[in-house]
Amino acid sequence: MKKRLTGLELSEKERLREIDILKFTVNEISEAKISAAEDEEIEKEHKMLVEHEKLFRYVAESREELSESTAGIIPRLKNALNASSAAAAIDESLLPLSERLSNAFFEIEDIAELLRDYVLKDNFSPARLAKCEERLAVIHRLKKKYGPEIDDVINHQNVSENRLAELENLAIDREELKARIKKMEDEVLKKASALSDERKKNSAVLEKKIEDVLKQLGMPEVVFSIQVKSRKNDSGKPVCGSYGFDQVEFLISPNTGEPLKPIDQIASGGEMSRIMLAVKSVFSDSDPVDSMLFDEIDSGIGGEVAVSLGYHLQKLSKIKQIICITHLASIAVNADNHIRVNKIIENKRTVTRAEKVDNDSRVTEIARMLSGDQSANASLEHARVLLSKRGLNG
């Protein structure tokens, strides 16, 4: 509706100028009172009037050849008809030919009568010729301006009349549209305000849940805040546009004494991954995303925090597909499948290879992650213990 209103918001000067142009156009075409195919009909009549002298001479000559002299076709046909009738009276086989000749005689005689009538009713008038030429000039001028065809001229008149009515009723339409927009704005703002109240109420609950998970993920002093502000126009009035009613922003203070700042301005890559894991954990039952990728989630952590991180990833993986890139064994042991990524040199070029590890190779790789020594008995035993808790050691 607002887009439509914008289209109607012409300046008064521009509106009046367009009205004047449209009125002139409509009057010019309507006063001409043209009709479809009228130009073709008048052009035919004009051609006959221009060549009237030739036309009259040809018709008169044709009639004369048929009946005006003793040597004409009709008198001679009549003689032939009398002779054929007499012959048919003697030989009946000639009767069909006599009948055909009779039909031809009466047909040509009728043509001669029609030609005579055409000559007698001739009403050539120089005034009529002038009127035709004047009418053709009007039609050609309109076709040149609004054509190219006469149907285009008629269509242009209809379009102009509709646009004229729209502009003349613009003030009324504009006020009605403004009233409808105002009513809908009030309804939208009422519903948006109620939704915003619910959002603010639930944001406090969500803050606490996400913050609790973050503290388990190696951020013990973290403060997590959700800021909900209403969008406002230039005059400070709340508005609800195509981006909604509220502006929602996640703020975080990772350490004691640090002010709350937007996540995208302060969080490191590892912190961002943990925040995402916390959010996804809280929303695990309702989040429609099926697969998640975590990179650098173990950055700057170890010990109990890494164990807790692995626990949350494992818990989330029961309902989502989790792909996690990690260097910590305490996180890796929680995975159902393991893929080792190596860089090697082949033919003097560095290439990256990914290979699946399982069974003994899985134990060896976890041992390497634990101590850097994949052959040490203590590391191998520790790896088996960790994997056995997940049922993945063999």
C-alpha cells in the first residue's frame, strides 16, 4: 500500500499538467468520432469519387454493348434463343441447350438492367469528394499522432480516459489509502509490540541458558547479554518495516571487568565457535539446521574444559551431524568417525590428504594426539581407555 501511495504522490503542478494533456487528447479523438475500419471504407469511396468520370464511362459503355444497339449482345442472344427454341420443338434432344441459352439470356438481360440503374442513380457530387478528403485528413492526422492504426487511436483514447479519471480522483484515493495504511500500521504495531514484549521476557531466560553452557566451555567469567531495541523512525516513533519491529543484538564480556560488546567486535575464532555451540545446544530441539561445522573450537582450552566441550559436542551430535576440526584427544574421542588430515610432499609439491582411521589406527592416532608419541605404551593404553568409554576401541 505504501508503494502504491508513493506512486500517487505526484506534485499538484505535475498532476494538473498531465490532466491538461490528457483532456486535450481525449477531446481531440472523441470529437473526431472515428470508428474501426472507417479509414478503409472512406478510402474506397474516395477512390470512386476521384475516378468518377472513368467509372461512369466504363459502366455506360458496358451497358451499351449489351443492349443499346441492334448489334448488342442481348438482341443477338434473343434471336439465338428463338432459333434454338424452334429447333428444340423439332428435336427434343436440343431442349437442354435451349434452356441453358434461355438462362444465359435472362442473366445477361438482368445485368444490363442493373447497369442501367447504376447509371441513372449516379449522384456524383464535388462536395462529397471534398468531404471525403477532409475526413481522410482528420483520420490520417490522428493515426500519425496516436497510431499507427485506427484501432491504436481508439485504444489510446480509452487508456487516456482511464488515466484522466485516476488523476482527477487522486486526492480522494490518496486520502483513503492513507487512512487504510494508518489503520494497518496501528494493527501491525500492536501485534509487533506484543511480540516484542514476549521476546524481551524470553531473552532473559535465553541469556541464562547460553551463559551457563559457555561457563562449562572454558569461559567461567563470561557475561552474555541479549539486547532488544525497537526500531524507530527519524522522529523517534517506533516503526515496523520489512526487517521487523526489533533490533536484536548479542553482546558478550568474556572476562571480568570487560564491558559488554557486540560478539562480532570482540569474540575470537575459538570463542565464536563455543558461543555457536552454546546457542546450538540450547536450541537443539527446535533448530532446523541438520549439519554444523566447528573449527578452532578447542583454541586456548584444555583439561576439564576440553572434556566438557567434547561432552556437549557428543550430546549435540545425537540430533545433528557435527563436523569438528580439533587437535585435542579429549574432544576427538567423542566422535563416531575419525578422519586424519595430513600434508605430504609428492613430486616436489605439497598436497593435502584426508583418510579415515578406525580400529588400531584410531588408537594410534589418539595416542599421538595425547603425547605426540604414537608408539608409547602409556599413551596407547590411555587412548584405549578413552575410546573404550565410547565403545570405539575395536
